[in-house]
Amino acid sequence: MASEMDEVCGNCGLSLGSHCASSYYSEQYKMHISRNQCPGNQGRMNWDKGPGTVFKSTGKYKLVDYNTPAGGN
């Protein structure tokens, strides 16, 4: 049974569960990180390079392996 957290993002190709759970100000990046923003680091989006994208619903569900790089970013 598919979990809501396993829905695939149309922007980065990773699951909803891999996105930022809440919005906050990052002292490291000196910027606001918004809720549901696509992940940063480890071959994914680099938050210090710009505002990035937020989760885009696709209605598709699958298990995405840990350390899978984001696509399309």
C-alpha cells in the first residue's frame, strides 16, 4: 500500500518524505528554507545556489532508494 510520503515529486523525482518538513531560516545558508522544498546536498539541489523548488504533486507513488540523486535540477 502506497504511503502519502512515497508520492514522487514532479520537480526533483524524489519522494515527498525527502522534502523539507517545515519552513525555517537556515543559519548555514543564510536564507529561508520553505516547507516542502526539494532536498539539498548529496547530489541534489544546493540551497545556497538559489531558492530551489517545492514539491510538485504527480499522483505517482514509488519507493525511492536513499542517496538517489534528484533529476531535472
